Amino acid sequence: MSRTSDLLLTALAPCIWGSTYIVTTELLPQGYPITVAMIRALPAGLLLLLLVRQWPKGIWLLRSFILGALNFSIFQTLLFVAAYRLPGGIAATLGAIQPLIVIFLASALLGSAVRLTSILAALAGMAGVALLVLRNEAALDPLGIAAALGGAVSMALGVVLTRKWQPPVSPLGFAAWQLTAGGILLLPVMLWFEPALPVPTLPNAMGFTYLVLFTAITYILWFRGVARLEPAAVSSLGFLSPLTAVLLGWGILGQALSPMQISGVAVVIASVWLSQRASRSGARSSLGSQQQVAPRESVSSST
């Protein structure tokens, strides 16, 4: 499958994640953020486990819980702490620093090149998200800021380690392991901090069903993309999530788009394009270097 196909399939994940904002606000009971996060992860993971029928063993059991914590448990908990303590626009903008963190973590842990174009693309993406979601909101809570940045670091490290630790199973199996582990870790947090969920109404049941099914599908696509594409290229696609949320709010809920938000749409799309171009150029340069080395090796071996 071509790189373009891999990108398009991976991009579906953050686009669908963007739809969860409408599902959460319109269909789910309010005031149960960690419960919702757990329901997104654990049932989806168990559903995928029933399909793959393969539980991680040995070092992969530990790695699955580490990645489950980084990609789901820690990330989701800090995300909701930030959402409660900060205005939504500020929380989203701080969280958008994740692709920039991925660039430097990938360099440290994977040996990936740090490209100026990738850094500029990540900064442009942050600016685009700010244009999309920021309002006249001045309240800055230190704990909320720390939670937003901590969540970005957690998810960024999860992306890089997911690329570094390639398991002996398919992306479906790897998603099953991480979702299940993350959901298990969220379960005691949910029981400790939140009251019991009320009996779901029909809209609630529809919303939870949507979250579980599409969480399973999207993380299969996401982890598949992480395994095939550069971490910087994958993480930049995350900017499509707030973009999709804003566009769906406009298209479905009739929310007006301001000139600033329209500018943000253009900046986010440009930043994603620039990041993909930088990653593609880097991949070509790496391939060219390998092809230059190969003839030298063959000549030396023949002599």
C-alpha cells in the first residue's frame, strides 16, 4: 500500500475523534469524564481481544500497560483535569504542542532527524488550533496548565514508544492490548473519583455504542499508521481532530464560523501538508543515502 493510502487511513482516526465532541455533548450524561474515558477504552479493548484471542505475554504485558497508561489512562485523566480547570480553547491550544514534543522525543529515542520544516509545521499547527478554538479567555490555572502539558507529553511519549516497540501481532492486536490495559488502569480511578453512572437513556446508549465501536476502529488505524509512518508525520495529523470538531459544529449544530476560525482552518491544513512534505523529503533523503551506500558495499565485497 502506498504512503498516501497509509496517510489517508491514519488521518481517519483523528477526524473521527473530532466527532466525539458532538457525541459527548449531545448524547452522553454530563459530569462523568473519567467514566466516559474508561468506557471508550476497556469495552473496545475487550471487543478486539475477542477477535484476536491473543493476550500479551512476558515483556509485552509490561509494555502494553506502559503504553496503555501513556496513550489512554494518564493522557485521558490529565486531559479532563485540564478541561475542568482551563477554558476549553486554552486547554486545546496547550495540548496541540504534542507534535512538537514528538519531534524531539523521536530524535532522542528513535534517532529521527530534527527538521526545521517539521518544527515550523508543528508551530503553525498550534497557531491554527489557537485560531480555531481560542476566545477572550484569560483565566490561567497553574495546575490546569501543568495537566494540559503533561497530557501532551504522555501522548507524545506513547506515540514514539509505540513506534519503537513493534509487537509480534497485527495493529488490531496491538490496539486490543493497549486499549484493554488503559481501560483497566482507568477503572479504579473512575471508581474512586466519580459517582456511579445513572441508568443510560436511549441517546446515552447510542452515544456509548458509537464511542466503543469507533474507538476500536480508529486506534487500529492509528497504531497501524504509527508503525508505517514517521512519528512526526503521524502526530501532525492530530491537528485534524479540533478542525473536524469545529467543522462538524458548524455543519451539524449550526455554530457560526468567525473569520478567525476560517483562518485557523487554512493554517491547520497548511501545517499538516507542510509536515507531511517534510517527512516525505526526509524519507527520500534516507532512501537515497542507503542506495549510495549499497553499491560501495557490493564493490568491496566483490574485491
